[in-house]
Amino acid sequence: MFKPVNRYLYIGIPEKSVPETESGIVLPESFKPIEEKHVIAYVYDWADDVRFKKLLKENCKIIIDRSMAEQFIIEGKQYNVILDNYIIGIV
């Protein structure tokens, strides 16, 4: 079980969808579509010292700056976390 500390939130970020073309045009493998700067994420858990923890519920949606989310793998399991500073709002 993972428990975030130091004002971090454990979040889930939806997978990026791979664009499909109907025109039959083949894109190079190096092509990357433009990602939106902000994304909705789901809150799984949070540190006790998160400044707005009274507003949070498990699986609530938040808006974050995608570039500020951190991703790591421990013992084969992937985790996404973000510091409470980079949360723009709660949906």
C-alpha cells in the first residue's frame, strides 16, 4: 500500500488516446500529438498535511498541470503523484 507524505497526492491520470486517422495517412513513429497542458486526474490518497484535504474525497476529480505530475515505478507498480501546489481546482 502506498501512502503519500509531504503534501503529495496519489493520483490517477487517464491514458492518452492514440489518434487514428480515417484518411489512411501513415504517420511516422516519432510523431507525438500535442498534449493539453491541463488534465483531469482522479485522487486516490493524499498526505495528512495537504492544505485543502477537507475538500478531498477518494476518487474525486482535480485539474492539474500535466507537466508537474511525477511518475515512478516501484516493485513493478506505476504510481503518479503531484504536489498540492500544482492542483488548479477540484471538479
